[in-house]
Amino acid sequence: MQPYPSTRLQGLDLARYLAFVGMVIVNFKIAMEAEGGTSLIAGLSTALEGRAAACFVVLAGVGLGLAAGTSARSNIQATLRRAAFLMVLGMINMLSFDADILHYYAVYFMFGAFLLGASTMVLTTLTAALILAFPVMILAFDYDLGWDWKLYSYADLWTFQGFFRHLLFNGWHPVVPWLAFLLFGILLSRLPLQERRVQIGLIAFGATIYVITESVSAIAVRSLLEIDPELAELATTLPIPPMPFYMIAGLSSACIIIGACLLLAPVLKRIGILDILTPAGRQTLTLYIAHILIGMGTLEELNMLSDQRPETAVWAALLFSALATIYALLWSRYAKHGPIEMVMRKIAG
């Protein structure tokens, strides 16, 4: 396989950057208890919930697929070592931030390592099966078990049973069905993403499916509200619980973002914007940890982790993202990878 042009890789870095900014906005809103609001900013920030993280996982799948070498055995071993690193890092991060996504990534990567060589048909079938399995599970098991939804706290998170229930079924990014995002990303990595027609196709396909999904969901919710309000909640495109409408909306929105970033990368490079943003897109692991330890730590010192307006949370997130962008740009002059990325590569390869 011929290597893709650098602008194409930078397009993926741009997509990672945008997904990172979206995750910061969502996580700051959660941490600052910034609920409600009717402004345009509040509405746009709500629309990011679940979408930014989903795009991030799809991009992880794309990266995993593109990085797959000719030696399947060595690739599996390297991916499993990185999964172990992310699990340890994620468990440490959970001590201060329950909504950590890194320990979920570890499990996604573990499955992904063994599925890299699977056929397109197998991956497509597993992606669909994961999406459809969740509604069955939610009917069979108690989705609310362990949760205090008012405080967003999980009672038995640090017990064996509670941890695995949270990890696999009713946590923030449960393996079922979220693993489907990673598998979909591996599928995307098999496309000739450097071609303009594929980039435009991703945007058109994603936009069509997204509009259809949101429209059908809205109709279903209105119809079900007259029958059972609780049943109507299961037909939304909200990320909790991650029902099929949400999963499809997440996959399609990821297609739009990835296609658009790949398409616009050469233009943004010519005008000098791409090279400013993409260093942060290559250091998202470091910046993810930083937005919790430094970003949320600063908010705690300022006594801003409760009863804030959505607009305040969004501006705080954008300020942090701007500072992170500047830091990453300066760091990139001395090293190709971020500090934590360098440690991971040193330990896990």
C-alpha cells in the first residue's frame, strides 16, 4: 500500500483537533454543572454531547487501521501494549474524573487488535450487531443500576461487578455498543481516503444519514410521548442511553467531520491555518489529561465547578483549547509527539 499524502494525514489530525475541542466543551459543561440554557451557544454545545467523543473513537479506528503493518502478530502485540498503557492511565485518571474515556479506549483497542485482519463483511456485521445488541440488553438488564443521575455519580464503580457493568453496559462510553465506532473507523481506513470523490462521498453520505436519523427520531419521540414518555426517551439521539438512533447519528456525523477535514486540509494548509491546529491534533492524549488536571483543576480553584451557565462553560472550554493549541504548536518545534504520547511509545512501542 502506498503511503497517503501528508495533507491527508493532516486532515485526520485536524479532525482529531476538532473532536478534542468538542470533548472539552462537553466535559467542562458536565464538570461545571452547566445545564439548560436557550441561547445558540447552549444549543450548539448540547448538540456536541456524544458526537465529539464518538468522532474521536471513529478516528481511533481509522488510525488503527492505517497503522496496521504487514506483520499482524507484531501489530497485535503493539496495540495490546498500548491498550494496557491506556488502561493504567485511565484508571488513574478516574480517581479525579469518573467520565474518563481512556480505560474504554483500552478495551476498544484490545478487541480492535484482533479484528484488524477481519474481512469487511465481518466488521460490518459486528458493527451492526453491537448497535442492535444494546436495546436487547437494556430490556434485559437494569440500565439505571448504580447511577445517581442527579449527581452523575456511580455508587459501586470501584467494585468488581460495578466496574464491569459500568465498562460494558451502562457507563459513559460502554463497550456495547461503543466498540462499533472503532470498528467503523477500521472500515473507513480501508477506503482511499486521499481521493476527493471519497471525501465528498463521506460528507454527502454522512449528511444524508444524519438528517434522516434525526428526522425519524423526532417523529418517533413525538409519537411515543403520547404512549409512554419513558419509551420516548429510548428513541432520541441523546448519548445516554446509547440507543441505535444515537449510534447512527454519531457514525454519520463522524463521516461528515472526517470527510470535511480531509477535503479542506489542502486549502487550510495553503493559507497557514492547518499547521497551527494540527500539532494539537497529534497530542490529544496529553491534552486530554491536561484538560482534566489543569483545566478542571483551575476551574475548581476558581470555585466554578457548580451551578454555571452553559455559555460560561463553553467560553472556558474555548479558552483552554486556545491555550492548548498554542502550547502544542510550541512543543511541536522540539518534539513530534506530546509528552504522554512519547511515554506511551517508549513503554508500549
